[in-house]
Amino acid sequence: MHTVEHKLLTDREAPEVVGVKRKTLQEWRRLGKGPTFIRVSNRCYYKFSDLLAFLASCPRTVARRSRSQEELNATKQQERVKP
């Protein structure tokens, strides 16, 4: 019996796990980037565990805090005051 980690996903299913478009995975394969894949004849498959490992290896960044409406209004007000 196969566990979830060893389940093979098609190149149509894998983008849902990784969170990118299918074309992005195709481009990564072409460039030799992205998650490890298995080519069988003319089809590509991804092990679920390889997709998780790829996601774990991606750098994490903290999103920049968006400016509040008050900050934007204050900036606009300062720009109007400048000579």
C-alpha cells in the first residue's frame, strides 16, 4: 500500500500542492530548477514528499508591512506642504 508521501502526482496535480501554475513547473523543469520529478515516456510525475521537501527548502521572507491609510494621507499632506 502506498503512503501519501510516496504518491505520484501528475504535472496537472502538482501545481496545486506547490502553489504555482503548471507553466511555471514546466519552465522550472526546462531550466533544471524546482522540485525533483520523474519522467516516464513523455509524462512527468512528482512524488508528494519531493514537493513538500522543495517547499521546505524555499527561502522564507517576511512580507513588507503595508502602509496604513493614515500613513498614506500623512505622506500626501507632507508633500503638499513642501515648497
